[in-house]
Amino acid sequence: PVNVAIAAFYWGAYLGEKGLNDGVDICISPWKKVSCKALPTTAKASGQYMNSMLSVNHAKSNGYDEALLLDSRGFIAEGSGQNIFIIKSGVVYTNDENSSILLGITRETVIDLCKQNNINVVIKDLTLDEVLDADEVFFTGTASEITPVISIDDKKINNGSIGEVTSSLKQIYMDIVLAKSESHLNWLSFIK
């Protein structure tokens, strides 16, 4: 027999409404992301979140909204619970499973939206220098949706403003989530 219990409660924006709307300040975590050669990092497994909790606790205790982890090779991995995207000269970049990331549904959605809107997407290893030199940076995740990053270790991204590509993708995404996009209604499952 199978027993199921569902608890429903208001969660709110993962990094806060202010962070979702105005962007978040993040720091590079002293904790490295667990290697994809040590654990299957593409699996959503509870034991892996200890690594994330150590990172976000460090960030919050130092006055930041979130942490950004490097992988065991020294490349960018992800936030404590989000994938990362950067934009440079109108091109969107993100990393892949070789960076020990969870291949998130929202990440894949943003990649699809970029392609649908003729925005070039490059999937590759991201260096810390590339992220710090980016024109725009944002996180994606089920709870984070599309959250702009406005500073990393106190270095402002786009002068601390949310960039045009990030704003555009965020608007398209929210229109889909809120069933305002007629062309994406088939992406939603309506409950009757």
C-alpha cells in the first residue's frame, strides 16, 4: 500500500521578493561543489544539500543573499540551489553536468526560451573571470525562477542594474508561468 500526504504552505520567492525584483548580492563560497565523480550530481538527492547549506550559511553570515560554488576543477558550478547564466555581448552562457550541476527544469526552460527568441546560447565551462566580467548574470531554479545577480563579492554586475536580456527572459518566463503566453499554454498543466 502507498500512503501520500501533501502539505501546502506559502513559500514566497526563494531569495526574497526584493531579490527577485531588484537582484541579489552573492559571494564565492569557500566550499567547493561536490564532484560529479564523487556523487551523481545530476540527481536531486537530499544528501548533496549539505554542501549547499554550508555555502549559503557562509554567504548569509557574511551579509550576502546567496553563494556561488566552484566545482572541484575550479570552474563555476552553481548557486546553493540554482543554476547560473551569464550574458556577454548579447550571448547567453551556461555550464553543463561536467560542472557538477543539477540539470534543472528551469535551466532547460531558459535555454529553450533563448532559442525560441533567437538568443545565442553557449554551453561550456565558465571561469570565475568570465562571470566577473559578464554584462549580466542571473540564477534559475524552480523556487528562484529567474533571479538577477547584481554583484559578486561586492563587484557590481552591469553597475548593479538588471540587464535587458535578463529582464526580457524573466518577463517571457513569468508570462508563461502565469498563463499569459498563448503560445506556451501547452507547457502548463491546468488543475480542474
